[in-house]
Amino acid sequence: MTIRVTQLEKFRRWRDGVSPFDSEQGVIDTLSGAFTGNEYTWIGTAFHKIVEQGESAWDNGIVHTQGGYVYLNETQKDMAILYRETMPEAFHETRLSKQYPTNHGTVTVTGCADIIHGNVIRDIKTKYSAPVQQEYTDSCQWRFYLDIFDADRFAFDLFWFKNYNRDMGMDVSKLELKQLDPIPCLRYANMERDLRILLDDFMDWIDYRNLYELINDIKETPCSNHKQ
């Protein structure tokens, strides 16, 4: 039984009632693969592709993604390149997994780190409205990543496309892109206990809804789509 960290975070948000947009059906769609991405997903993927690949990802204002063409301006592209150049020895898109015991058997949790720079895991988030720091510090993502990758420090690096609205589609070339202060997250004494509680809650829900087929035989895949 394999679970992705992004799926556990989707479950946590629904369990905790983080927003009206976090529904049980949304969790199921994430598990089943029914959610295949949206404008936010692909804009984030495009920005991250430049961070990972540099100038080779840039095609005269266009970045090609599986979801279509994303249009960025040169200033936005240069911001991604500059961010990349501050960490010349970093590892990009690194996937790792770890097994955890639960009330319903052993599960494998897998996660993909955007950037590993020294002893710090960094995660790029593209935002389309003013971010709320607590949404990140409450997240289980950084906790699982620190545990899976055996690290002590994590940082969310936020890039805000100001005044975006969905009528723009995947053309953000006329928008200001602002890099915000990183949100640091540190390992703490009872972190592993908190992860086990979340996993047990998740597996209790899987068992109650009889959704085992959605977490059986999932193969680990290369990192690809970057969500906000």
C-alpha cells in the first residue's frame, strides 16, 4: 500500500476543515487520479521547470508543460534563474519513500523533494493570492519530508503572481511576480508521533470507505507536476 505525501496533506486539510474547498470527494479524486491538474498546477510546473532546468526550459516566453503552454515574461524567468543560481550544488526533484506501521498494516509513504540544498529541504510554492503562513506551518508535508529524508530543516519558498484571476488561464506574462520571505519549519520532539496519528486516521478512513484499491499497487513515479 503506497500513499503520496500530497495525498495525505489533502486528507489532513479535509479532516481538519481547513477551507470549504477541502472536501472528502477531493481527497478521493486525488487518490484515484481523477484530478489531473488545473491552471495553478501548470503555472507552478512551468516556473519549477525553469528552476530545475534553467534556460533550456524557456522557449521565447513559453514553457511547455503536460497541461499546455504557460506564458511567462522575461522578468519572471530571470527570477527563477536567479533562485536556481543561489543553489548551484542543489539536488532537484528527488523522490524517496519510507515504510510506516499503522492500525491497518504497513504502508509506504513517498514524497518528492523539490530541492535538497545542503541539509535543508526546500519546496517551491507558486501563489495566486496572499498566502497565509499558518497553512504552511500546519501542513503535514514538511513533517513527512523531514522524516522520510532524515533531515532537520525545511523551507517553503513562495512566489506570488499578484492579481491573478482564472480568466487569465495560463498566461501570467502581464503580472508582477513577487518572491516572499521563506517559511522555515524545523523538526521537533514529537513529530514522528504526530505523523503516526495522521496515518492511522487516514487508514481508518480508507478502511471505513473501503478504498483499499486506490492505495494498492501504486508505483513510485518520477517527480513531475508541481502544485501550488
